[in-house]
Amino acid sequence: MDFGAPHSAISSPAQVTLLREDLDRQGKRLVFTNGCFDLLHAGHVRYLAEARALGDALVVALNSDASVRELKGPSRPVNTEEDRAEILKALRSVDAVCVFHQPRVTGLIEQIRPHIYAKGGDYTIASLNPEERGALEAVGARIEILALVPGRSTTATIKRMGEARGPEEKTAPKLRIGVLGSGEGSNFQAILEAVQGGGLQAEITCVISDHGESGIMKAAQAAGLPAFFVDPGPNPLRFPDSAQKEVCEHLKRASVDMVVLAGFMRVLREPTLSEFADRIINVHPSLLPKFKGSNAVQRAIDAGELETGATVHLVTAEVDGGRILGQAVVPIHIGDTPAVLHERIKREEHKLLPRILSEWKPSSMATCP
């Protein structure tokens, strides 16, 4: 049965719902998966075949072009939704392709009510988007996590394409920086100004915030940079697995060499810590190892210290415990309030951070400076 319109590989949600109901009457199962499927490769083909084997028909929900841009930045997709759908529909394993226009596939899950939901092994059930997972549980879908094919991904394919350019097309590599922040973004602005002024041979390829209306998001958007909001969930003390994975995926897609935490008020965990080991740095408002953690400025004043400062350090699983890359000393004056002292510290951070980044050479991405 052809579920697409004439000369189209795309089925409507209503057509896919009819397919599901027909299968259900026969005691058969509809398998459902979703993704961008940009630059289809062997990993996709094998994954879809395995997904199809879970049931009796496979429906692929395909991110629209606008949805892909929102999730992955302005350079994606490489192929249009019509072309991506046509290629997918040509596969023996795919029975129907449906396009959705939102960043999440929740609406289609609720409408189609698949029997089985398949997702790639770079996810766990815990790291699925909570909204989508809730919709799957509500319709009674069984969730199956399928193993990935090592070395096959769209990001890796695009990277190889760049590496395959001839010598005459290549230029000296620049440090590719991803910046995470939660607030006003003054350290981000310092990095941006250093890049624009030529003092830092780098490019900012990705800006991520856990606050959609934060200053850093607005500054990144004003500068025309790819900026992404990652929903942290309702608990201000927790950054869930789904958000941790989303951060990592944004950084990987942006081919980031270095991750900078510039006032990011969440604890970064796996998979980013492993994926970017020894390539994540943080700016902390104290002379580490003194005053690790929160309220460092206030604690320095309360302790009667004569000086404090700023520290740039590598990020590890231990909060503020990674190797120190550089420090700047700031005196504490009589009568200083935390706000006044913090402003002086920030002025030093704005000089220290670009300097540390300028010493980090793209030719030695796997080693520390």
C-alpha cells in the first residue's frame, strides 16, 4: 500500500494512523522511530533494518527542515525534507515516512500511538526527552534501544568531508569553541571581542544556555552565532540525563575543540565529560583550591582573606577540582561587598580567559596546554 501522496514519499499523520489501526486489527505491531536522517549512511540503514525487525511495519518520523535548523543550527540540514523522505522511503525496511515540524515528536506519538518505539544506542531510556518519554508511556509503547554502528554518524561524515578537501582548499585551523552559560554572558563577550579583534585565532561554533532568555543567548543571537536552549527541567538543583546528552550532541555537531563554561550554573556530567575529556575549562571566582563551589566571593570576604581572584581550570567530575591553567590575583579591600568584589574579579576573568584560550593550539587538541 502506498501511504504517500502522488509523487511524494511523505505520508500524512492521518494516513499513518490508519496504518497503525489496520495493523492493530490484525494483531500486528507498528514500530516508530524519529530523527533528522541527514546524509543517510550505513549506520542508518542497519539501524532501520533492526528497528523494522521488531514489528510488522516501520514508520519514520522525519524532522522538517525548520525543525532540523532549530535543533542543529543554521548549517543543517544538508538535504531537504523531501529528499530525505524520498531516500528513506526507498529503503526496504521503511513502510512510511511522516514529517513533523516541532523540535519534539510528542504530537505524532500521541496521534499515531505506536506499539514499539525504537531509538539509537547513544540514548538510554533515562536520557530520552522527558516529554517524548511521557507520551510513549501514556500510549503504552514499548521502548527499544538499539545498538549503534561504530564510526557511522552524520557528524563524522561531515567531518570526513572537510578533512578530504585538497591542500589548496585548506586554511590554517582555528580553535573551535563551544560556550555554555546561564547568565549575562560577560565572559562570552570577552571571548567574542578577542575573536573579532584578532587577538584570539578561534571561532565560536556553538553557544548553549539553560535559560532561553539569558543574556548570553541574546548576545549570541545578536552576533549571528548558533545559540541553543537546553531545557533543564523543573528542578533547579538537577540537570537531567536528557539535558546532559542534548548538550553533548550540540557540541559534537558543532565540531567543538574546546568547551568553555562561562557562568554555567549546572554541574556538567556524562557523556560530555568523557567526550571532551581535558578539553573543558571553567572560570571560577577564587584562587583555587580555596573556596571551591558556590558563594566563593562571599566566603573569601567572610574568611578575612586579603586577596582572592579568578582561576581557569580543567573540568572533571570533581567540582572545581581539575588542573589549574591560569590565575589572576584580585585584592580584597576594606568594605568590599560581594557584588563590588565580584565585578573586579570579572574584569580579570575577561583578560585571563581569552589569554588561556589563545595558548591552546588546534594542533594539540588531545593534550593540555
